[in-house]
Amino acid sequence: MTPMAAPSPRPTLRERKKLKTRVAIRKAACRLVAEQGYEATTVEQIAAAAEVSPSTVARYFPVKEDILLSDDQSELLVARLRARPAGEPPLDSLRAVLLDAVAASFAGDPREAVLRARFVVEIPAVRARLTETAAETGRMLSGAVAERTGRAPDDLEVRVFTAAVLGAMREATLHWAERGGRLPDLVPLLDRAVDVLQTGLTLRSPAEAGPGAGPGTGSDSEPERPGTGPTAAASTAPDSAISGPARP
């Protein structure tokens, strides 16, 4: 993946304190839910374990399910998408931004990331909330994609394109979490999911794909195919549908 042009500014003291509080709340929630179950875990218990007040928990996480999900990075993702090279194909840009965000989430505490993914699979309320937040993120990213391609923000192709990428990554994450996070690193699986879109949703049987083929064979440990990584040319559907300004 192409690195960002400039590093993010160092967080202020206030921002670092807020982050520390969020981390404490999330760690307490993950531990309690893992020990006693989601329904049995109350906001009051989480607050006590994190050594904050229930009102503080509510201020940082208005919805209980949000505590068990990754932090909302919609605004940051949009900013990073806008900062990608101007001539880069939209699918490459969105892929790089989203994969960078996932890799960063695992850099802190991989075990907690695996646990949160497990909660998404096992707890219907958390999974439903993930769908809601993903839709909100998709709307914001669609605006940035529209800007980069010269299309209208409510362009159908833009909405379908963005939703398809986010949906593919969500399914790859669930596929990984349902197996307890024991498969190879999540990022290659996400990359592989986007490859399915980049090749035009072509799906062949293992026999048709031939020996040694990667995605599509049912194997979760195959090496990446040459020319299908984040920097591969995105000349096929769905990316070709929004590769530039809309035609009159």
C-alpha cells in the first residue's frame, strides 16, 4: 500500500486523555462480556471496572453496542481518501485506505481486536449495530469517491461501488471471525475480498480455476495472485464504472 504523504499530527494532551479513557472503557467491556455475557453486562458494571462514571461511558459511547465495535473513523477515512493520489483508480484508493485502517486497529492489541470480531459474530445486537455504522460510513465515503470521480454525491454507481467494497470487507471480516481469527492475517483476506470485485465478480469452480489458483478455490491460505494487490490496475468492473467524471 502506498504510504500517506505526511504523518498525522501528534495528538494533544486532551486528545490523549480522551483516548486513554476510551481504551479503558473498551477493555473493561470486552473483559466483562467475555466473562459473563453481553446481556448480563451493564453500563454501570463497565463504568466501575473502567473507574469512570456511567455518564462518562454514555458520553463516549452513546450506544452500548458501540463499546464492542471498532472506533468510528469515518471522518479520518474520508480525509485519507481525499489525500490519495489524484490519478489513482478509485478501487485502489478505497482499498488502501480501508486496509491501512484495519492494520492500524490490530497494531495496538491484536487479542482484543479478535475478541471484538467474535462479539460481532456471536451477539446479534452488536452485528446489527455494525450494519448501521457501516451504512453511515458508506455514505460519507461515497461523498469523497464522488468528488474524486467528478460525479454527483447521490450517483447510483458511486453508492453501489462504495457499498460493494464495504460489504466485501465486512463479509471477509465475518469469515475470519467465525473461524476464531485463526486464519492467516485478516488484511490479506480483506485484500482478497476486494479482488473479487476487481475481477468483475467472476466466480469459477476449483476445477475451472486450475491448480494453484488463489481466490475462488475455497482455500484460505493461498498466496496472493500477481497483479491483484493494492497497486494492481483497476480496469475491470466495478471500478471501471466510476473511473472518471460522468459522461454527459
